[in-house]
Amino acid sequence: MSRLGRLVLSLPIPEPVRARAERLFECFAPPKHVGTEKLIAAANANKADAVVISFGIPMTADAIARLPASVKIIASTSVGFDHIDVAAANARGVAVGITPDAVTDATADVTLLLMLGACRRAKEHIRSMDQAWSVRNGFFDGLGVDLTGKTLGIVGMGRIGRAVAERCRGFRMPILYHNRNRLSPDLEGNAGYFASLDEMLPHCQVLSLNLPGGQGVIMTAEKFALLPKGALFVNSARGGLVDEDALIDALKSGQLVGAGLDVFKSEPNYDTRVNDLPNTFLLPHVGTATVETRTRMANMALDNVEAVLSGRPAPYPATL
């Protein structure tokens, strides 16, 4: 079988996905610690027909303009595509592929981990164990709050939001959601729809962001103030959706009982004031970090590349 074209990989991919890539394409990898500039240089040096990138490699209009004319597809191993100027790519005739279905369960699982970790003050207790359990909790020391039975509000009821709702029903949590459009009854289940975010927030004892990035700041000081006092806030979507100064103020004032965060406005150089607060539970953007999920993501990226270089549309396109 002749190879379909020349592929530049900006990230390591697991076996046997790499073996598949090498069967289908002539593969090239830039040096370690790849950023946008090294990717562009490698694509030009190797006259790439396709590039595979991750969320950590922004592709602005300027970056896309500097890719070689031979590139037909940018395949991102992510469900979000706010790091890619899709309109600029499409204007050059370059397709953009993503990996939507691969990340759903792993991200929903991490969202539950964030909820539980923040509710039960896991960070403080882990630190205590790291210090050889030097201070024992009294009967009324180190108490968290229950997650079971709390009313959950979900902002963004796509695949991940629905998977979060499915898991939270196991905690007997009433589900509310705000979405651009109301879901069909079979997808909505028993969840209550709010066309207005402002109208939903006062009912949410737990609020989870599960919408794509690139929409500007959603959670401002005004929005946090609409939540009931002592609400829990969770974000496994994108850090740019949140005014982090407003979040810190809400955590300090007690407006929020806690926050579970897997994403931050500036990654990896995040605002460490968030970590200094005792009522936060933080993870370093590991929502999709399982062997199974990353393998599926890599395979879906190759599916997109294989289709486009074979003259077919990408099966998982980024659509505006």
C-alpha cells in the first residue's frame, strides 16, 4: 500500500497508533517541547500534507498563513478548537479536524472528581497525609459538605454535559441546564431547561461549566453573586470562561464554599493565588488523561487525516 502523504506529528502517540500512522503516512516529528513555531518549521521543511496538533499549540491566522501550501488538514487531538482559527484555515482550503466523542467519559469522570474533591476538602486532607497525619481532626474539624442531593446546574449540555448529568443522577442530584438551544426530550431526560443563565444561577447549589471555549468570560463577579451563598463551582471546560479575580473573591468571601478546577486562564503558568486558598481542589488539565482516551483521540485524529488525504471530508470536522 502506498502512503497517502506526509504527516507532521507534534505530539507523541501510543503504540499501536504510531504503527498505524507509519503504515498510512510518511511521518515526521519536530524536536521535543514543540510549540507553534517548531511545528510550522517542521511542516515547511518536510512539505507536510497534514499536521496533528494538541490544544497546547495555538494556530492563529498568521500561523496558518505560514504553513506550506501542501497542508490539507490540521487535525487537533481535542474536542475544543478555540486554539485554531478555523475560518482562516478554511479560507486557505485547509480542513480542521477534532476528536469530539473520544473525550466525553474521561472528562465527565474528572468533573465528578473535582466536585467530590472540592466538597470534601480533599486538598487539605491530602496535605495532612503528606505530613504524616501530624494533626488529627476533631469531631467538628475538617468538615466538608455533601454532594448527594444538591441541585446541579450545567452550563453547556453537549456530550460532556449530558455525561456529567448522567453521573450526578447517581448522587440523587436534581439537574438544571442552560444551553444555546433546548435539547430534545430523549436527550434532556428529567433535567430542567433555562434559556437564561441569570435565571438558572440562583437555583444552583453546584455549578459545572461544560461548554466550549472561545466565548469570552461567562462567569463574572455578577454571575457568581447570583449563585446561592455557599454554592460549589466546577470548571473542566476552559479557563478563559472565568474571571479568576472574581472567582478568588467569591471563594474568599464565602459566596462559594469551594471550587474544583481542571482548567485555568493561563496554562501552565496559572494564578497560584487559587491554590493558596484552602477551599479549592485543582488538577493540571488532566480531563482526558487516560490511556484509553488518549489512544482514541490519536486514532480519531488519524481518521481525519486519512479521510482528507484520500479525498474525502473529515469525519470529525470543526464547524463554526
